[in-house]
Amino acid sequence: MKRLRAAASVKDAFNVRSTIPRTSRALSTAVSRPISLTSFPASHTDIQSSRQLRLRQRLTTSIRHASSSAPVTDLRKTPLYDLHIAHGGKMVPFGGFHMPVQYSSLSVGDSHHFTRSHASLFDVSHMVQHKFSGPGVTAFLERITPASISGLEVHRSGLSTLLWPVTGGIVDDTILTRLGPELFYVVTNAGCREKDVPYFEEQLKEFKKDGGADVKWEVLEDWGLIALQGPLSEEVLSHILVEPEEAKLKELYFGQSKFIKVKMLGGEISSPLLVSRGGYTGEDGFEISIPPGEAVAVTEALLQTATPGKLQLAGLGARDSLRLEAGMCLYGHDLDDTTTPVEAALSWVIGKDRRTAGGFHGSDVILSQLTPKSKGGVGVERRRIGLIVEGAPAREGAEIVNEQGEKVGNITSGCPSPTLKKNIAMGYIKDGYHKAGTNVEVVVRGKKRKAQVSKMPFVPSKYWKGVAPA
């Protein structure tokens, strides 16, 4: 660990790992591990899209609801498992891990409100952290995502989607962060691990086969990842910084990141931690990637320095209602392999230059969908929308019907909004019914409930983007 703590640059901080015990592995585009073509698409040139869909559906049947289907005995533990138990965490299966749904100190609703008014700390170490590097990394990532990777500045991040060849269906949603000219930090969903790993393996093989330059890939096993969210997040983090003036958190805006050292309890100094401004709640906040062996110490430093009056641990229950208010998708529910970014109302993840040049998986399908039918284009048959529902809350699977009682869509996520005191939901609706203000009905437990299509986010986002000019 000493060697990493002495790192003097971004590359040092992320690359010098030889002295740290880990079980992560590195793969390159020359990987020779055989992949069964009966369970994974071979390439975008030698397999038909209909066959791809059948294969993907078989592959992902057990993944979509991994949060509830994994046998308890097979579940993994994050580095913060013991800390959760010590703080009264109620543990549930989620994404193949034991994860806290809430804590004894606060109800889910109270935790939700505390995040909006103060700050909460979420353990998101179940997410899969990756490192991609090498001369071919930009071309590779631009092949499998619609993002403008070549124009992404160092220490800038962006939400994107991993795509299937031909169909452009969403394999997973992901955060991409450039850490150097040939170095990227990538985060994917825990529930998609068993799909994403073979996907990356196969795509790297195909990229190399098609003449792509070398790309090295490492899964950062046993690393911690915590999300500090809420209006007091900056204040809480600033209290444990080793060099507050050097860190300049006020100048670290949404979508930016930097390596920062923090003071742990007892005076020990952490390794350089990758701190990214953003999160999954719609609030200002930070996601902090922590090397093996330091997650508990960093978390305890934040909790004890801030005190419970400003910072509380929060679980999956509050995280879900917060992200739904923020209009954010949950993969396996609001996104899946059969859905394109355009259908998912994620057209903004498609880079401006990519809209003309294409060249990413499924670009022919996706780019043709950008022009709606109303303007003479191909458009889409369905769109992701938000809904305000009267009466009982609408849950996943509920049908959306029009005034004639005809089914025009379905709910993918829904809950009572603690902030708005209304029932909110997200779902997919037939094109033409997607405009805000459109009145529909949702069938909840056999009874039709009035609903209205709403813009998202339901609650305005509060990302830190700097002080607006006077």
C-alpha cells in the first residue's frame, strides 16, 4: 500500500497496483478464452438479429431479477458488510450480494428525506468497476457504446450504454470516465456481471479480429465504491481532505473527477481515491472508488467526522425512491436487451459526432429511430415516460390503457414519492401517447386508476454545475 500512497500522478494512482493483494484479472484483445457461441452473439456480421434476441433472452432470464433470485448461500459480501451489520443494516439479496435495504436508525421514508435535506452514504461496492487501457481503447469503447469517447476530456465522465451488435439493444448502462489518453474507468451493474463479463470478452476478441489495436481490461475486484449524496455532501467530504485547498471541491463540477487523499481516523492517510461528482439520487454528491482494504476506514472517517446530525447510512430502499424521483433507470426493469437508447428516452447519450459518423453497434437501427414518425422518420413504436398515478401506487408490470380500455403500455418502476406525496411511475407507452399531459389509466390490482404522462425528473435535479452568473 505504501507504494500507491506515494503515487504522484493520475496514472500512478490508478496503475501502480503490483504491491496490493487482489484477485482481479487483466485481459487484452488477444484473449484466447473460448466463448460458447450458443450462449453469446458471435459478431454483427454473421448472426441474424432475430437469433440474437432469442440468445440474449435465454442468457438474461436469470439476470434481470438477480436481486431476488440468487440463493442466499451464493451471495457475496461487499467490503462494508460488517459495518452494515454493526449499524443495524437489514440485509437483503441484491445483484448477487448481501446489501442493506435500510438501517435501524431511520425508516426508508425518513432516510429518503434525510438525503434530500442533509447527506447520506450509500454502499455501492456491488457495482462492477473496470479499467480499460491501451492504444485501441478509444476505438473499442466507441464501437460498443454511442458515446463521443474521442472528445471526452481527462477526468470527465458520462453516462452511456453498452450495445448489442445489429439490434442496438442495451446490454447494460454504464459510466465512462477518461483518466488518461489511453486509460478509462468504467462502472457497470452488479446484476449484469454474468452477462457483461462474457460480453466484454467477446467484444475484445472481435475488435482484435477486425484489426483493432491492443486493449487491456481489468476487473477491479474487492474495491470499495461509496456514494455520498445530498446537499451537505461537499461539506462532509471537505472535513476529511488531506489538502482541502488543493482538492478545490467547489471547482469540481458534475461529471468531473479527480484523485484525492483523505484523513482516516487515527491520523492515517488514504491512498489516492478516485472521487467523481455525481450520483444516482438527483442530489449533489460524490462517488468514491476505494482500493482494497481501505473502504471501511474511509467510510468510518466520513461517518464519525460528520456526526449523525449531518450524515447517515442509507440503503437500497431510499436509493430506489430517490432514483425514481430523479427519473433514472434501473437496468432489468426500465432497461433491457430488447430496448434501444431512443426507445428508452436516452437519445442524449448518443454523441453529436456519432449521429453522423455512426460506427457503433446497432447504429443503423438507432440512428434511423432518431427522426420520429411525425417528421417522416422511422421513429419508434414505444417510448419511456413518467407518470403521476392517482389512488394506489402502480408497480412494475401494471398495464397502461387508453380511454377505450386498450393496452398502450406497461409500468416498469413505481412507488409513492416521499418528496411529492404523489404516486410516481416510469414505463413504456405507445408512440403518440408519450407527450406530457396525456391522460391515460393504469390497471392496479384489477382496478383502473387515472394517470397522466409527466416529464422527468419528477423532482428537479440539484447537480453542482457552478454558480449561475448574476
